[in-house]
Amino acid sequence: MQFQGAYTALVTPFKNNQIDEEAYRALIEWQLEQGINGVVPCGTTGESATLSHQEHKKVISICVDQVKGRVPVIAGAGSNSTTEAIDLTGYAKDAGADAALLITPYYNKPTPAGLVAHFKAIAKEVSIPFFIYNVPGRTSLNVMPKTVARIFREIPEAIGIKEATGDLKQVSEVVEECGPDFIVLSGDDFTVLPLLSVGGHGVISVVSNIVPNMMQTMCKAFVNRDLETAQKLHHEMSPLCRAMFMETNPIPVKTSLAMMGKMEKEFRLPLVPMEPGNEESLHGILNTTGLV
């Protein structure tokens, strides 16, 4: 199975309110050197909501070009507008992405039938493998297991899901409904190891922006049935996982990367820098774990 293990939900570095291509390419190269299994440009962590469509496409192109086929690229290409999602997904395919990550339509909150129709419309226009991105904390819409199974049955391009509910009961039901050929990736760094234990295949991770080797090693250890190592790494990463969500993602992880000297500490409004006290606490955690 091609899409398994640890995938980093890449941040998008900015400099003077422009995409910092040099820092972005360097981050991707470092991720590959650290053994990451794949990368995901233009997800939530990549501040896709504040990228223009032109910038969105540029970020995907840079990522695919830098990776050069060494690991799979799952490009964020979703939208709450089906027409926009078709356009972005078509670009991701033409750019050479291996798959697309398609968020469920946010704000307009479609019915289950509307969800199926949305993904069918995209697949009809652009045939590329895609992952459903279920993140109800962002979209106010939770795709239930039976709906996921229907999408999987009716749309050949639907190969998996990024499941970011943090609900292991729901994850288990998705695996039960869809079977082992449906790729279930965690979208929640806190539950990667337990998700693997119920039949999941890996993670699209925030914390792996700063510790790619630890996350991919934990996933690999589980596959190799080295539970002692997997559990040890799970607990070692837990303080970092908590720190990455001290404030709205991706504020803490971009701040961490800036502290590590990998990019400028710059965000797009409405995101703003961390509160000073939180930033001080974050620095202490990174210092304790040897990252700064």
C-alpha cells in the first residue's frame, strides 16, 4: 500500500507576505532527509484558507518539484465550492501530485447525499486518487462511517480518509465499514498509535513538521510489531503534540520552526503571533526536547 506511515501536513513559509520558496524547499528537503513517508501541501496547517488560488497552485507545484517523486505528495485541493474543488484538484493532478486531499464542504453543511454528489462531481471531472478530509472542528460537518463507506463503494478514486475527529470509536467503525483496502490516516497527532491499533494506516501530522523522524519511526515500529518502541515514541512526542495546539494550528508549529531557524515567524491574517506567555512556554518545551 503506497499511502501509509507518516505524512507531514506542511506549513507554508511566508516572508514579507509572500510565499518563501527558498524556506519551503529547504523544509521539504529536510523532511525527506529525516525519512518522512510523504508530504501534504496546502492543508489546514499550510494556511490554505488564506492562499489565493494562484498561490495555492504555486505551493503545490513547488512541493511536487522539490520532492521529485521520492515520496508521495497528497495535495490539498478541496473547497466548499464544488467548482473550485474541481479546478484545484485538476491542477494538482496536472502538477504531478500522487493524490488529492479533499476537505468536506465547510459552512454550507451538505447532507450525506450532497457529500456523495460533491465527491462524485470532482471525480467525474478529475480522475485522481483522493482522501476525504474529515475535520468537523473546522467544518461543522462530521462524515459518519456509513457515508464514508458509501463514498468508497461508489467512487473508485476515493481511496482513503484523513480522520481528524480524534474519536477512536468512529475510526474503528470506518475501518469496519470500509475494510482493510480503505486507507485510514489520522488527522490528530494525539491518537496516531491507537488509530494504528484498530486498523489505521498512518497519519497526516502537524508535529512531524518539527520531528519527522520520530513520527515516521513510531509508525514503522508499530508495523514491525515493536510496540515497546512505538509506545516510547508516542509518549515522548505527547508534550510536543500538546504544545502544537496551545493556540490555533498552525501558529505554534510555525513558531517552533522559526525558533529552529527554518523560516520566518510570519502568518497570514487573521492568524497572529502567539501570546508572549505561550511562546515562552513553547520555547521551554522545545528546549527540553532538544529542538532548540
